[in-house]
Amino acid sequence: MTKHLQDPDLLFHALADPSRRKLLDLLYARDGRTLSELCEHLDMTRQGVTQHLDLLEAANLVATMRRGREKLHFLNPVPLQELYERWIAKFERPRLKALDDLKKRLEREHA
Amino acid sequence: MPRSTFVYVTYIRTTPEQLWSALTDQEFQKQYWFGVHCESEWTPGSSWKMVHPDGRITDAGEILESDPPRRLVIRWRHEDKPELKAEGDSLCTMELEPTGRAVKLSITHTIERESSKLITAVSGGWPRIISNLKSLLETGSTILASGSKR
């Protein structure tokens, strides 16, 4: 499974599903939930939710911890941070600068 | 028992020894931790404190467990902002686990109370610190310079 964990395709695949995004939102709202707690919020079988959670875990978006007999699910935001740096931050920086330059120029013309 | 926990997991292409030294070496820390470094002997019972570039100490505590290069547990208390200090001790556990050509780094930060402000405060910083650490170990440079700290 480890070789998949660094795979950006798997990360995007994991995010490209509304039920999996809902699971991430649920964990964002409250972390450390069991499978049963998560099932209450989704209109699908327990097995279906398990499969989605497995895929999220393979993409490293969800981390699990055992506490006694319970398996708790946690949102792991590290891959999202990496995605942000790789696919958003570097593209928005020049654009924000262009917008800022435009604003300065327009304001100068008005002055 | 009510508690707040966050878990961060990342896979870094390095060795457990290198990752351990990156986590415990002051000069290395400054490179990925936006100028911050931690002072400690890194042995069980030794004190631990987090020092900012201007010399402020915002967090302090004690090393509870130290098993290089596998496991480090810090009793962590915020000392700067009164509302965070009032929450008392938290536990920060770092686990390093070799997996193939990479090392799995898991950082768990827990406090025995619900909706902790401390946990919320530290959770804003960890993803960027970890992401920087990974980049530094894998490529030799950081993505986010200290100037980009928000």
C-alpha cells in the first residue's frame, strides 16, 4: 500500500467523490469518529462507507487510531497542504501580483 | 473521556536516523519551522522549550519518552497566551516507522478536554511545518520561506 501513498493520482481520485468529500467534512467538524458514527450521516451501507474510508486512508487523507476496541478516524490535512502548495499557491502568487499592479496603476491614473 | 486530538501523518523519503536528527537538531529545525527551534537534551525527564527568533519562549514542557529513532513523547504546555496556558498540559507524540524506502512520520497532539483552543492553535501550524520538513529532507530546500508565514 505504501507505494500508493505518495501518488497524486490517488489523492485526486479520493477527492473526486461527493461521499468521500462529505466524510472529510464530517471529520473536519469533529475528529476521532468511529465507523458507526460516520455511517449515521451517510445514506449508504456500512460496507460502502468502509470502502470509502479505506480509499481515503490509502490516499493518506484519513489516519486511524485504535482506542480499546474502537477504531477512530482522523482527518489528516498534510496531503491537502501539499496539494495546496503544489497546485494553488504557486499559481495564485503571480496573479495576485498582477491584480495588485493593476489596482496601483488605476489608482495612480485617478489621482 | 473528553479529549481533543489531532493526527498528522506523512511519508518522507529519508531514513529514520535523518528524520530523528531533523526533529531534534536546532539548526535543522529553524530551516523548516519558520525560524523557531526547540531546546532540549531529548532524553526522558529533560526539559523542553520552544524558542522563537526574537527569543520568546511560547511553549515549554518535558520529554516523557525518548527512543531514538522511533518515538518521542513531549509534555507540552503553552506559556504565552493566558487562555491557552490555562488549558494545562497536552501530549505530543512523534512516531517514526520505516516503510519501504520512506519513513512514516505520525504526530499526535492530545489534550484531555473538549474543544481545546491549544489544539486548534497548534493545528494551524503543523501541516505547513511538516510539509516544509518533508520538502527539506527530500529535495534539500523548503517550499515556504519564513517570510510567507501568515
